[in-house]
Amino acid sequence: PISLLKGRWHPYAQALAGGSKATQEVGAVDLDTAGFAMAAGGGLDFRLNAAISFRVVSVEYTRAWIHDLPGFSARRGWQFKAAFVVRAGTW
């Protein structure tokens, strides 16, 4: 994520593409499915210093093109997170 703001509060948005894999154990048998996935979301970081920020809120929607497993579907989902962010490199 790239931010052009100079203050402590930094909103961000991101879009990701890759893969998703879900595995379920049924008795002694492992069932799994894998496929293409995309995620999009955004949030708000509070910058503590040049290297560390606190991610106050992050909301992300994920869509995966995989098959359902018995008893649940892992195709779509929402994530609500808070975290510490550590940056490496030139700031």
C-alpha cells in the first residue's frame, strides 16, 4: 500500500490475487480443494514511528473459485482485523 499523507493517520486500500486452499479431515481421510482467489479491502493505520504502525482497522472481502467441502463453503468471506505493521527498507 502506498500513502502520500504526512501525518500519523494513513488510510490504505489494497487488491490481491493468488490462490486459496481449504482442507477438511473426515475420519482418517483428508479432503481438500484449491483454486484462484482474489481479495480487496482497506483500512486505517496509525503511524507510531517510521518503522512501526498500528493498523486500527482493516476490512477485507475474499472470493475464491474453489469447490465446497462437506458441511461448509470457503468460497467467500470477510475479515475484520487489527494489527501491528513493521516496515523494512527505506521509508
